[in-house]
Amino acid sequence: LPDNDFAFDLANLEIPAGTTLAVIVNPNNPNGGSFDMAPLPELLGRYPHTYFLVDEAFIGLAGQSVAHIVPQYPNLLVTRTLSKAHSLAGFRVGYAILPDHLAVDLNTHNDAYPLARVSQAAALATLQHEDKIMERVRKLRDWTEELGAELRALGVRTFPTQTYFFLADFAPHDATVLADKLRERGIFIKPLGDPILGPGFMRVTTALPDDNQRVVQSLRELL
Ligand SMILES: Cc1ncc(COP(=O)(O)O)c(C=O)c1O
């Protein structure tokens, strides 16, 4: 929660008996922070009847992957997507790293042609240019930090991130009202509408630097 910047020690995770699946999103959405995954092996042993799915959708941006320990644990699954760091959201390519018996089961129930040829080609192409992807990831993270600093200068509370989006609390402003006004200016920011966090929370994703400047200018006028 906000008081500890949305950090959570996985060693303290307590899972109710009978739980089939526990999902850990690392790096996490919507705050963009990542977890220390060191306690995971102990958790996998402590809850042998629970499958742990680690969603590594944003792993290209930050965080410690646990994909390499999948072969050692029958209850660990990792899912990935090329929609985030690799920007291929429209191609709909994702994959899982998971124990054999689950892979076989999934493939038996999958569509005969789960991946369009063109998506496959795009995925293979992007995976051959990991250096360029990493270069852009560094830029995205820099732009995110710069945008966060600009919002703080306007009096907005922002929370730590390691990805290209972050949480911001615009209180005393209402995020839904603010998002509507921004939308009229062609700027799309997602109000969270979370009753626990409060009405001021938004998830802010970086755009290109010039566009970020437009956002900051608009907020300067609206706040
Ligand atoms: C945490 C997380 N996991 C998985 C996904 C799935 O992405 P896609 O369906 O584009 O592969 C998303 C997309 O927003 C996400 O935020």
C-alpha cells in the first residue's frame, strides 16, 4: 500500500489452505515496482499443493526473472508477453515457461493455430534485436523518471517505479474528473477508481518527451 511505496516482502506471503493458484506479477502493475524474488523457492516448498504463476509481462523493463528455476519446481509457471518492452501488443504474442505436464495439457486444449504467421514473424524479428529493445527501455525509464519529477514539481505525489508507468496521487483532485478534462485535450491517463487508495490515484504511462511536455503543460493549467 502507499505507506510503504507498494513494497511487499514475499517471505510474509500467507496462502489459505486449498488455494489452487497464486499469482505474483513481477514487476507489478499498476505501480511498476518489482519484488525481491529470493523468498520464492521457500514459498514453493512451503505450499507444494499451490501452483505459483509469476507473470513476467514487464520483466523486459526491470526485475529478477525466475524462469530459470522452473525446471526445479513442479508448481512454478512463468508467463511472458511481447506486448510490453517489445511493443508488439497488436500482434498478441505471449508465452509460458512451465512444467512439462502442464505444457502438454495446455497445448492439447489450445487452438490448432494459436499464433498468426505474421505475429510469429514479428516476434522472431523483435527477439533478434534485443539490444535495440534494451536501448529503448533505458530511454523509456529515463522519460518516466523525468515525467515523475515534473509531476512532483506540480505538487503531485508519485510512487517509485522501475518500469514505464507509475502511480500518482493527485489528491485533493479527483482523478476521474481530471482524466475527463485531459481526454478533452487528447491525453489519456487511467484513473484507478480504487476505493482503498482513494479518488486521486492515476496510473501514468510515459509517452515521448514532447508528448510528456504537453501532459505537464495541461496539468499545470488544470491543477
Ligand atoms: C501484468 C500484465 N500481465 C499480462 C498482460 C497481458 O498482455 P497481453 O495480453 O497484451 O499479452 C498485461 C497487459 O496489460 C499486464 O498488464
